[in-house]
Amino acid sequence: MLYTSTRDKSIKVSSSEAIAHGISAEGGLFVPESIPQITMDDIVRLSKLDYIGRAKEILSLYLTDFTAEEIDACVRGAYEEGFSSEKVAPLHTLTKGTEILELWKGPTCAFKDMALQLLPHLLTVASSKSTPDKEIVILVATSGDTGKAALEGFKDVKNTRILVFYPNDGVSPMQKLQMTTQEGSNVGVCAIEGNFDDAQSGVKKIFTDKAVAAKLEEKGMMFSSANSINWGRLVPQIVYYVSAYCDMLEKGAINAGDEINVVVPTGNFGNILAAYYAKEMGVPVKKLICASNANNVLTDFLKTGNYNRVRDFYTTISPSMDILISSNLERLLFLLSDMDDALVREWMGSLSKDGSYRVNDEVFAKLTTLFDAGCCDDEGTKACIAKTFSENAYLCDTHTAVAVSVYDDYKAVTGDETPTVIASTANPFKFGKAVLDAVRPGMSDGMDEFDMVLGLKVETGEDCPPQLANLKGKTPRFTGCCKKEDMEQVVFDMLK
């Protein structure tokens, strides 16, 4: 299995090289040259395995230059400890025919743990194969959850440093506290004045700056990424969609071969792209339903074929989706255009220069066949949290509620009763104020973050995970904030 770049398909690299470098030198994203296939017999067999067994088999199809022993060590290192559910990514039945895929049972209480507990192990193996003499510098832009999950995953990993940038006013107080109190001798965190798109664009600019790369080379360092632009972040996410279908089989929610729908709240498109890969591998997915918050650039694109980031930006109660430049969409466009790198370069060039692009009719026809989409603003999100708790005794975070709301709208319009998996992306206690205000309007007034945690527990009977509750009283280590144009200098300063 070789990998090519979305912007230059003459490039051929191994999975180790793709993971170690994170992004292609010309700015394209690495993708496998072909998508491996699994049969329904394979899926039935996988359903008899635990999550670790399923992960090893799926990853081995993509990481063909890793030995079986290396994949086993990576997967066990990621998932044997640190998750509060033996199933790692369990299903919760919301209503008959609707399953919630709980992806937040890991150490930072967010779905990013599913990939970022594994990526450090993959990167360690990959760099030993492709860049054995280099210290890896992980550069991360985060809209909230990636930062903490990456920091926790790479904390004190040998021959690795990790530097995280986040929008100063664009994450929840709990997310900020998780990042700024991070322990570890090889970690650095800095806020920026701006939004996530500013942080992401700044990181990509640093990544592809030849002068910066040369300066790191002099010091025996090289950049890599823990964002989902890195294939090593995306491939673990494919596993949990295959596993969800297996679990639906096991619990009798479907029969082998039955189609399912998958609903994903997403801003950067990586989480739903992983579901697309699972579908293309052979998982019977009928419709991929993309759920957006008020920053509904993806909803508009999937309904019109026109991507336009030149619009108002909203800071919402679902901050991990406050994104207007969805970087992983580039991978989908490359695949749907039959790997036409010239077209992708044209579209991405237009996005950079003019802030928009329009796909051709052929690609748009494929999009409308594969995807549906909807959006939900903050008021709708709070209403969905309250309704879901009242009617189903299930407490959603602010991102999952966007997905539930969009799915309810989809069913009302289409009448589609296909069994459905909704990706649940974070523990509700990470967004205490918004969730508490949803279930008891006005109760959070005058409360600090941990008063709200206690209030939410009293109101709902749910327990705050200890890794969040134990942040109370911790003093932040990282208090810096920079302008977006100063990010490169901050990187040099943090690397000394």
C-alpha cells in the first residue's frame, strides 16, 4: 500500500513516510492509492473480536510496511488501558433504531482520544523506519479537543516535542484548563488572537515553509502533525465505524448486510471522512449525514457544490466545530474527482486566493448521492440537549446534540427509518455551562466552572469524569497568547 498526495499524484510514499511527515511538501494531504476491501464475511468475523482485535485487522490493511508485531504493540499500547469502557467505543441505544456511538471514553473525554492515543505509537514506529535520526516536532492547531488529546498522547514520548496553538476565545473553559495545565517535559501550549482557521492556516504555513524546515534540519528536527491532516490521525477513526457496524450485528440491531446511516457532527470533515472510507471499504452505509453548527459552510457546500468561507464566523457553544476551512474535504474531493490532482490544486488555489470554489457537476452528483447535511444553531442545540435528556434520559454534549438535531430533521423530511449510528464526540461535562443552561436555564448565573459541574451532577444524576473534576484548583503552566503572524517565532522560542 503506497500513498500519494492530493496535489501531486506522482508522489509515492510508504505509510511510515506519510505518517512521519504528516503533510506533503507541496501542501497536499497523503491518501492511500487504493481503498482496501472487506467482505460481509469479514465483518461478521470481526464482530466476534474485541475492539483491539478489530483495530489490528483494519490497520494492517493500510499500514502494510508495519509488521504484525508492531501493529499489535501500537494498538495494545493505545487501547488496553486509559479507556473507561471495555468496549473502548461502545454503543448506547437512544431509541429503537438509533444508536449513539460514544467515542469519548478515553483519558481526555473526547473522540480525539480514539486516534491520538494510537498516533504516538504509530509515529514512533514510522519515524524509526523513515527518519531514524530526527527529533519529531508535532505542531498542532486545535479548536478544543485535539489539543488536549494530542498533548496527553505525546506527553514525554521519546524524541518528540509537541506544540499546540488554540484560539484564545474559541474553546470552552474546561478545554482551556485541560490544555494549559498539561504536564510533560516536551509540551508547549500557546493561545492565538483569532479563530481556529487562523491557527490552522498558520500551522500549515509553517509546515510548508522551506526556510523553517531548513532551520529545523540544522538542529536535527523535523515537523509532523497530530491534526487530522496526518493520515496516522485519520486511519484509526476508520476502525470505530467498522466496529460500530460489528457491534450493531452483535446486539441484534441489524442483520448482516443491512444498511445503516451514519450521522457525524463535524467542522474539519475528518470524522465523517473516516466514515466514508469505512463505507468504501465495504461497510453497508446508506447515507452519510453531515451535521454543522451555525458555521454551516459544510452544509451549504454539500447542498450546492459551492464552498465559500467568506462569511460571518460564529463563536458557538459547540466550539470544536467553529471552523470555516475544512481541511479534510480536500481528501474527499481528490477521491471523487478520480484522483485529479490538477483539479484539486485549482480548487484549493481558489479557496486560498478568493475564499471559495465550485466543484464540477460530476463531483457534485457524487456528493449528493453519498451525503446529506443539516445545521443547528445554539438555541436549537440547547433545545435538543433538554429534549434528549427529558425524553430519553440521555445527556448529550453540545456537539452530539447538533448531530441528534440534524438527524431528527433528516428523518422528518425523508421518512428514512434506516438503522442509524450517531457519532457522539465529547463528554457533556467538558461544556458545563452550555449543558447546564440547556437542562436548567439560568442556573449557571454567577457560578464558576466547577460550581457548574456540581450543578450539572445534581440536576442530571450524571457523574463528572475524574480527569475533569481533578482539574479544580490546578494552576495553568501555559499562559501565553500571540498574534497569528507571530506563530513562527513562538515555535522557535518554544523549541529554544
